[in-house]
Amino acid sequence: MTQFSVIIEKDKDEYGYYARVPALQGCYAQGETFEEALENIKDAARLHLDDLTESGQEIPKSSQMFLTTIEILD
């Protein structure tokens, strides 16, 4: 099993969620719900990895990611 970090963001206009796998350049998905976006990005990542394998490219290693927030005073 290979693990990758996934970033899922809520659309600012409330149209759903966008997901991406930073280690897999160009691997994006979306969904109306968080759960749908998560399932869609899993499918997209599988297809992306299959494509890399079939074309003889190396599978990238996922790096450790950290997410935090900062406060900027106006």
C-alpha cells in the first residue's frame, strides 16, 4: 500500500470541495461533498499511478506535510 498526503479545500463560493495530491503533479479531483471529493481523489490517484507505471516513470515518494494556520493582524 502506498500513502500520499491529500489536500481538500472547500470552494469559497460553496460549490463543493477540491482535492489534490501534492506529490502527484496534476492529480486533482472535486466533489459536491467532502466524502465525494475524497473518493474522487482516490480514483484520480490510482489512475495517475497506473499511468506513471505504464509509461515506465518512477512513482514519487510522498513527503511529510504539516498544516497549520497563522493569524495576520490588519
